[in-house]
Amino acid sequence: MRGLSATGAGAPSDQELTGRLREEYASGATSPASGDILYRRHHQATLSYARTCCRALHDAEDLASEAFIRTFQAVRSGGGPRGPWRPYLLTVVRHTALEWSEGERQILLTADFESWRQHALTADPQWHLVAREDRQLLIRSFRRLPERWQTVLWHTLVEEEPPQRVAALLGISPSGVTSLAFRAREGLRESYLQAHLESAANERCRHFSAMIGASVRRGGVRGHALARHLTECAFCAHAYKELRGLNAAMRTANPTGNPTANSTANPTAAPAGARK
């Protein structure tokens, strides 16, 4: 196991490694080989993100280490990430930074991260509730995707990594990354629309679901029946508006694989200055 590469062709996925890690913990292993691969695969990105959260390098190093410790403990207890590890680790870093800044440790946050924290505390409660519901819907849609699609979306849309680096991670060519990312973005659009419509109360809304998706792809509503339905049905009108926003965010990713990150496409959205 220790001879395996952390990335590149033939490297096991995060999900596969998590399964092996659970088995190693169950067998009583104290230094699981799968954990070592996961650490080497994600440590640099986790540390880079931690450095955007706090001012001191030693605090960032401690944050990154704590994120891995907490994640390994969660896996040992039956929880933890179910798919790609990096979004989970970065979320743990963010939560830990907030916890430490308010506790006895009192680490100094960066200006961008502090600004985001203050906004999160003072935002209008009703707006916050709506944003949280939309975010949960997006998270659910994202997690329904195949792990390979989750991985390529995270690395291209959120981390803005070049296709060569993502290709090494997935074991495919850079052009294959572009093709996979296109399919994954379309899959996320469909998953998001499906999540909206699952709570639809009547068949009429379900009837218009495909039309809503097609209209978003074409850039506008076509057909009097759909236009009339959107004026009468607040639920489908909201779905159409949200899907258009998601579509616009993902269109910022160009075919060369050098996208512009957008918090709408980030299932664990953090302040813009807190992404590397």
C-alpha cells in the first residue's frame, strides 16, 4: 500500500481509500497506510487554505494538522467524508479556525476571513435562512454525482487547478479533463433541478421540469405554456431562477480548464479571499 502513488494513473480514489482506512482501523492498525496516502494527497492544499484563514504560519500548520486529526477520528467513528476528502478537510479547517479564534487559543484571523466571519454573524436572519436552504440543496445535488464528477468539479471550478494537474489526479489526459468537466457540470445542473422538483406537489410541475432545464441551456424561456406556468407557479419560477444562476456561475469555466471560481459552484462556500 505504501508503494502506491498518492495521485496519477492507477491511484485509488478517495472513496476507495476511505473504505480501506475503515478496514485498517477495524483491524487495529495504528498507522494506516491508506491514511498516509490521503495525507500526502491533500496536505499541501489543506495547509494553503489554512494560511488564508489565519495570519501566523505556525497557526496554519496547526490548523491543517488538526483538520486531518479530526477527519481521521471521524472516519474511525464511522463518520467523515463519503466522497472526495478535500472539501471536507477545508470545511474542518474553516470551522476550527472560527473555534480557535473565539476560544482560549485566540488565533489571529486574516482580514478577509475576519470580514467574512463578521458578515456571517450580522447577516439578515431571513436571508441567512434562505441562503442556508439553497446551499443545502446544492450540497445534496453535488453529493448525488459520481465521485469522479465531484472531484473534477471541485478541482476545476473551486480550486482553479490547471487541466494538467487534474489529469494527473484522475489518471486521464488534459483533454479528457475538459470533456469530463463538461459532463459533470451538466450533471450538476440536472441534479440541482431534480432536487428542486422532488418536492413538487403536482404533476404539472414535473411535466415542465425538462422544459425548464432546456430553457436554461438555451438562455431563455421558449414556449407560451412554460412562460405562463412560470408566472403562475412560484416554486418552478424559483427553480428556474436558481438554475440560471448556477448555470451562469459554471459558464465561467472555459474550455482550456482555467475556470474562475464562484461560490455558487462551491458546495462548502467560504469567503472569496479564502480560496487559494
